[in-house]
Amino acid sequence: MSERPSKRKPKSRALDLVALAHELATLPPARLTPRKNSKRDLIEQLRGPLVAALVDRHYSFAALAEILGQRGLDIHPTTLRHYLGPIDRSARRIASDG
């Protein structure tokens, strides 16, 4: 009979936590490269007008995504909803009424 190979993972090397902690603590500062505004950053900058359009003027995420796309910011309605996060429509209406 032939012996089946073991399905166990090979044992990893012993981890020297002290050496690893020292190495991480002595890392030089990383070089930061300027990045372009991500879609999430752009949506965050437009958060106020987007929420107002959703709550006060009853636009849908799909309609807003279409408007954004016409202006060069292609985004799926579900992504737009995710980026904006929870929107408390009742609190917004109370605040705008007062």
C-alpha cells in the first residue's frame, strides 16, 4: 500500500515577536505619493448637496448616479448609497423645518 501525503500544512518558522516588534518600531517614514481624489473622496465632498437632493427633493440614488455620470463621475447607484452611508431622513426633515 502506498502512503497518502499528509494534508497538514508544514510547520511555520518560529516567530520572534521581540525582533519583529523592534523592526516595525524602527521603520523609516514611508514615502507618501500624492493621490488623485478617489470617487469616495469626491462623493464625501458632495455629501451635503447629495443628501439634500435625496431627502428634500426626493431624488433616488439611481437618478443622482445618472446625473453624476453625465458630469463625468461614473458611479453605480449601490456604490453611491454605500459611500453616503446611513441617511436619517426624519432627522433631516425636522432640522430643516426648525
